[in-house]
Amino acid sequence: MKVYGITTCGSVKKAQSFLKAKGLAYDFVDLKKEAVGEEKLTLWLSKQPMSILFNTKGTKFRTLGLDKTISDAVKKTWLLKEQLLYKRPIIECDDGALLVGFDEEIYQKTFS
């Protein structure tokens, strides 16, 4: 399992605490240090819609002055050049599932 995020994100910290409490091993990928390429993003978009992956509520979105009405194609371009626009955490599960964001109820069902 891989967890993508940044170390200072509250949602990422909650997810890591949850996984550790369950004794689940994972590899952490810091989005500030390792870029997600187009191939990976395309794979993720086959599992979750852009509306889930693209974070319109974060600081980076506001700082860049982006508009919520931009097209998915424009959002994809932005995600490829600005990693902090991803909603976090993104968890690639061993079974191929992709979880985005922290939702304890979903985590309980997925990792029970």
C-alpha cells in the first residue's frame, strides 16, 4: 500500500495514525518531493473522478487564484505541474482500490 501526501497535512496525519493503529504497513510518498506523472494520474482518474482528486478547498488552490469552474482538462494540467492541488491523502490499496481524503468510516470498512 502507498500513501501519497505531505507531512504537514492534517488529513494525511489522521490517515497515518489510523493505519498505524491498525498495524498496517505502507510506503509514504511525499508530494513535495516526488512528482506524480501523467501515467499515474491517468490511472488514478480511471478509479476516481477529477472532482474527487482535485482539491478546490486547499491553500494552494486559493493562492493560485484558480476558478472552480475550470475544465477537467485544465485541472489535469494543473495537477501535473502543482502537486499540492491533489486532495490528500491518496491511498493506493494493495487490491487496486484508490482512496482519496480521510474518511474514518470508509477506512473502517476498507481496512477491517
